[in-house]
Amino acid sequence: MSGTTQAKKLYEILNRLVRTNGGRVAGGSLATVLLYCAIKKTYAIYQAKLKCKKGGNDVVGTTEAKETEGVTSVVDLITSSANSQQNADKARTPALNREFLLQLRDLIKIIIPSVWSKEFSILVIHTGTLVTRTFLSIYVATLEGRLVKSIVKKDIHKFTMLLINWFLIAVPASFVNSLIRYVESKLSLAFRTRLVNHSYNLYFENQTYYRVSNMDGRISTADQCLTEDLTMFTQSISHLYSSLTKPLLDVLITTISLVRIFKYKSNSPLNTSVPGIIAFVSIFGTALILRLSSPKFGKMVAEEARLKGNLRFIHSRIITNAEEIAFYNGHKVELNQLLNSYTALVKQMKIIFNQKFSYIMLEQFIMKYMWSLCGLVMVAIPVMSRTIENTDGDVTTSQDALLVSERTQAFTVSRSLLMSASDACERIMSSYKEILELAGYTGRVSEMLSVFHSVSQGQYERTQVNSRHLEIKGETVETEDYIKLVDVPVITPNGDVVVPSLSFQINPGMHLLITGPNGCGKSSLFRILADLWPVYSGTLYKPSPRRMYYIPQRPYMSLGTLRDQLIYPDTPADMSVKGYTDKHLDNILNIVSLSHIVQRVAGWDSVYDWTDVLSGGEKQRIGMARLFYHRPKFALLDECTSAVSIDVEGHIFEAAKACGIVMLTITHRPSLWKYHTHLLQLNGEGGWKVEELNTADRLTLNEEKEKLESQLSGIPKIRDRLRDVCTMLGEDSSVLDDTDDVV
């Protein structure tokens, strides 16, 4: 179809559309039609070129039916593409949709596991208090009407009795009001406890706490999700239950009461139905207006939570790396990063404030003033239009027939009930914004739990520097007393292949020394052996984690007593089960030359910040003391005695060998060579070799290496001194010239 024909047909369609709608074609419809024309034209040109390339000449000679089919297919393609993009955007944006409902359903199954659970019992009690409060509101409204009637009738005795009744009902009403808030807080806490326990179990299952931050890139602030997001979600859902349940009950019960009053006070069906029509139009009109004008609060709240987490993350980095930052005087850079993060958070909060300002202004205008106006009309119609028949058959107005006190009572009760229903409807309408905020928290919590599940099962998603997509195809086989690698690569979480394939075996009695330049994969190999990094290919044979123990260069000091530091990760109860006493721990400290620590800190039960109390060497010796407490079959030692003196270090390694512990050691100290039987050399370029370690020959070569390095390091100094002497003499040196030429 030619461009002219397309334009002509489009013009005819547009004319028909305008004539049909009486000229009320929206600007969005015109823009859509024009966009459709442009895309259709582009697609037609593309199809023509494609057919020309294939040698087809049927582009010009196509029939009108084929043109229609082509146009239809283009429209279908564009529509499906647009729908797919729209669905993708909606999936990424927290909103009141099917995805939110499914996520909320899954979370509710977690926080309320069964009808016999504590949470469901609290929920039932909470519902009972809300129902009780609704009936109390109706009773108070009726009592208020009777009080007003007694005032108008000047009935002092009845007024006094009703006042006493008012004070008597105030006590249980106050109790119920307070109980609602109390039970809501208990419900929120119960929900949070249940969800926290579930989340923590997932977080610490299969080392997820390590993998989610080191192997996966979907959650950058897990601490934010596990603390603030869980709290906000549980508070939001428990408060939303109160905000929806009680208003719905109020609307239902007060509506029934109002209908009864209207039927009693009005003898005309029209006067009874008109208030209902006004209420229906007011409520659903308000709902439609607020729905169309509501900003995307869910998306904005989720973004605000993300920015808060990022700000907390930057703060935690500064605290963790305070010493390094201070050495580098990097406070300006860190301050800029902190201020940029805070500025982004402030900007997002201002956006939310601005959106809430206009939305709440519209909401208050409609719900407080327009609804009050409609309410007055609804109450006035039945009362003012009531007529009764006289004995003569004449009809008079309610103003002549009804007593003033009865009209006042009817108006007061109706107004109180209507205000209660109006307030309930207002809370229901306002809850839409809270539902959108709940959708934001629900999305973040659901995403966190989903990531924890997938990471626990070894499924990672991470933005990598290279475009390599890695699949975990390796296999790990548990053994009793040996470690064997068969074609196992060493690959970082970013996808960098450090060693393409590694194969060796460690048997009982062997002790492996691992050497190589920085970044060659020494510590990475330990992470694979400890199941922190996956086996992407090949087969890894190794004992269970309880038969292996890893000691890093900087041992972790936990919170607790001195005893807790030595037996970590065991507890005192585990220690008793194993048959250990403090006397055994004293003997272990003697092995690592730390027996003086117990007296220095006033006993095993003393509690300090051990990271600051102990020196670097003492912390490393505590790490080695844990080795003798747990007595594993294999020990992975990563520069774990670099701050310990050579004599103490040698005593520790001798004791480890005497205990039958197979050591895999990363070290740069030649003094430890004699405690190992084999050597694994990594060259940093993917190459490696395993051989028996001849300590004497290797020490001789190492001494020669140090001597040559010392001699070579002195050559530049000698050459500089010769140049200075020649300058003072005003002469040249042939040796210096030759050296410069060589350089």
C-alpha cells in the first residue's frame, strides 16, 4: 500500500471517528493514530525492501485483502509489543495488581501459618474489638440523640439518667479504644517476629548471608531489608487491617441503621431512595476521582526505602574502613559520597511530599466538605419532607405534625451515624494510598525472600564486567579423609577465569604449601573448598564442612566472653557436650603462648570488644587456638600467622602436625616450608604445578635469590654516586656512558 493510500484511508477513519463522537476526540487518541501511521509506514517500507532483496516483485501487485492482512499483522505486532513493555513496566512498579496480591498472599502464609497459630488468635481478638467498637459507636450516637431530645423537652430527670448512662458507657468505650491500639501493636509485633524468624533462617541457610552480598548483585543492602523493610511491612499490614476492617463494619452497620431511621421518619419511598442515590454517587465518584489522580505511591516508597538503605550502607562502609580512610585522608571523598546519597534521598522525599500535598488537598476537599454537604442533604430530605394525615384526611408537612424534640432526635442520630459512615468511607478511600505504600514494602520484602531462596539453591544473578554467562555444571562429592580436584576451574563471581583447570589430590599425612603472586587464585581456591564459591565445572571431592576449618589472616572476633572467642562458632552448651572444660582451654592457650590473657582480662567470663582489646598477633593466635579446640581433619590456613613471631609460629605448626591435622597453607614466610610436604605453585597466568617440597634445596635457592636481589638493588645507588663524583671532577666516565646506553 502506498503512503498516499495509507494517508487517505487514515483520513477517512479519522473523519468517521470525529463524526461519530461529535468532535470529542481526545488529544491522546489523535497522537495514537499519528504514531500508528508513522510506525505502519516504516514497517511497510521495511517489508518492501525485504521482499526486493528476496527477488519478489509482488509488492506493488498485492491485493487489497493482503494489504489489510499486512496492516492487521502490523497492528497486532505493535499492540503485543506495547503490551509486553507495559506489562514489564507494571511488573517493575509496585502497584495494586495481580503480582502484588500474589506476593501479599505468600507473605500472609508466612506471618499466619495456620488458624491455630498465635498470630491468628490475636487477629481474631483484634477483629472482635473492632466489631465491639462499631456497635458502641452506634449506641453512643443513639444515646446522644436521646440526650438532645431530653434537652429540647426540658426533661431534667431523663436528662440526668441519660448522663449517668453516658458516663457508664464511657468506661468500656475508652477501654475498647485503648485495646484496639494495644492489640494492633501486639499483632504487628507477632507478624514481625514470625517474618523475622523466617527471614533469618533463610539468611543463614547455606551461607546465604555471604553469597547474597558476594556472589549475587540483586540486593545491595540486605541489612536494610532485614530490619527497616520488615518492620515497615508488618506495621503497614497490621494498621491497614484496622483501617479497612473497622470502616467496612462501620459503613455496613451504620447504613443499615440509617435506612431504618429513614424508613421510619419518611413515608415516601422516593425520600428514602434519594439519600441512597446521593451516597452512592458521592462514594463511587470520589473513588473514581482519587483513583485517577493518585500518584504512584508504591513506587515512590520503594525508591525511598532503597535510598535509605544506600545511605545506611555508605555509613557502615565508613565505620568499617575508618582507619584506612584516615590514613589516606579520604574524608573529602567519603563526605561527598555521603552527601550525594543524602541529597538523592532528600530529593525523593521532596517528590513524595509534593505529590502527597496535592493529593491530600483534593482528598480533604472532597471527603470533608463535599461529603458534609451531601450528608446534610441526605439527613434533611427524610426529616423535612415527612407528611402525616389528619383525621379530616388533609395532609400536612412534618413541620406541623412532628414534635420539635422528635425531629431534633432524628436529626442528631442520623447526623452522628452519617458522620460515622462518612468518616469510615474517608478512611477506606485514604487506605488506597496506604495500600500502594504496602505494595512497595511487599515488593521489597518479597524480592528479598525470593533472592534468599534462589541464592540458597546456588542460583546467582550479578552484573559482570565481561559478558560471559556462567552455568554451574560442576559436582561436589563428600569424602572422609582426602581432598581431590578434577578439572576444577577457579572463577571469580565477576566471571574472571583465574585458573582454567586445576587437578590435584591431598591425602592424610600430606601438607600442602600454596604460593604465587597476588591475584593468582590462592584465597579463591580456599573459597571453593569452603563452598563459598560454586564449582562451575569438574568434580570436587572433599570432606564435610565440619571436618574442615578455615583460619583467615584477620580472625573474626565475635561478641561475648573470652571463652566464646576460643570456641567459636560453638556455644558453651556445645563445649560441655564435647567434654571440654576451662582447664582444657587453658592447655590450648599454652600451645599458642596466650596463657597470660586469662589473667590480664580477669577470667574466661570477661566481656570486652575483643577486636580492640587484642593485638593483631594475639587475634591470630586466638584463631589458631580455635584450630586445636575443633581439631578438624583439614585446616585451610590463609596467612594466619603473619603477625606472630617465628618461634611461636613454629611451635604452633609442630603442634598441629602432631594432632594429625592436614594443613593447606598460604604463606610468604620461608620459615614454614619445613612443615609441609608438597608445593602448589600458581603463576598468576592460569598455570600451575604440584610437586614434592624439598625444603633444603628451596631454602638454598631462596637465600641465593635474596642475595641477588640485594646486589641488584645496590646498582642504581652506585651509578648515581659515580655520576655525582664525575660532576664534581668535571670529567666523564666510560663505564657510566656504557651503563646509560644499556639502560
